[in-house]
Amino acid sequence: MTARIAAALVSGSVALIGCTGLYEIPVETPIQAKIDVSNFQRVLVAGFVGGGSKTVDTNTETARLLRSQLRSKQNLRVIDSDALSLTEEVDKRLGRLPIAVKPGDEPEIKDEKDLATYESIFADAAFWKSIGDQYQGPLIVTGSIVFNEVSRSGVVSQPVSRIDADGREQYQTVRTFSDMKGFAISPKFIFIDGRTGAQLHTETYHEESLYPTTQNTPALSSYFELMDKLLPSFLNTLSSQRIRGSRVLLK
């Protein structure tokens, strides 16, 4: 290619760009639901085996939050009911005396290892069918959730500003060793057919939020922050979602 031809092409490209416009076109990407709920008219958020936190009642808070989200995001009728105390149900089966846990007490379930004793209840089809019979065979949402404090130490990157010789502010990334603290949440959502007691689907998640050790973040605020990250995936299990975005086109 000669210099004259190349110059002509560049000139033409500049002219083309100058005469064209940029158009932002909204687009939607459909994501199909993970389970078919067309045979159900009602959904029961039954309750959760919860633990980890001294200050957050993960069973009650999770049941309340999911009911609120399901009312606004899908077509199933949400049943109003108190969250079942599945921990007490398992303790009763094992012949254990119920423990009255007050705010600030050590939880009966401290971490995910402690869940092993309680997870057998999710395979008890007769138990879940009996629950479903009370509410005309709905889709049942249950599972386990552990929310606890965590601490991490390691190298983190953060921007640091400085003023150069010309008086301009410049930023550079500095890696430093830092101690962090925060919270982690590990929920398992189990979907059960209330007509038969059989499990239909299971979803497991894990999220963490870390903060500088000097930052005081209430446990309940962090709980909702972490749950906000999980809710879109939870809702997509039951209903098709559309992710809205845009594309830029030349014309």
C-alpha cells in the first residue's frame, strides 16, 4: 500500500466517523428458570437450620427476606406463616432438651461442620409432605444458613495519591500487608415438592465482605449486604429473569 493510498483511507475513515452517529440500543438477555414451578400456585418459605451469629437470627431474617422478595419478583402466592424451628425439631428427635438461646449467647450451630447433625431432616419426605398437606401442597423453600465473623490477613492493593513536580495529583497502586475483618454467609437453599416431600433442587452459595479492622460494621447490615448479592441467583431458580443492558451501534 502506497503512502498516498493509506492517507486517502485514513482521511475517508475520519470523514466517515465525523458523519456517523453513535446509537445506544437497549437489549435484554433472558435467563431461564432452573426448575419448573408451573404445577404450583403457592410457595411456602418454611424456615432454615441457621447459626453462626450471636446477634442475627438467621432463620427468622432469611425467611422474612425471601418472602418479601418472592412477593415482588414472581407469580407464586407467598404463604404467610412463622418460620419453623428446624433445629428444635431435630433436637427433639434426638432426645435433646430445647435450649433457650438469648441474644449474645453462643449459638448451638457455630459453623458449617455443626450442620451435619441437622441436615438429615431435609431428606425426611414424610415430614415435608405433612407440612405441605397443611398448606395444600405448595412449593417449599427451606435449607440451612450459617452467618459468622471472619478475619483475614494478607497483601492488599490500594490507590495512593501524590503531587508530582508540576503540581498535578497522581495516583499509584501500593501493595501493603493488612489485617481485615468482616462476615461470611453460606446458605443452602433446598426446594421441596410439598405434595410428595421430595427434593426438587438445591443451590449452595458462599459470600464474604471484608473491612479494615478500624471500621465498625453492624452484623445485621453486613447480613443484608451479603444476601443482596445472592438474591438474583435465588430468584432465577424459580422464575425466568431478563438482564437489561445496552449496546452501542454506529449508524
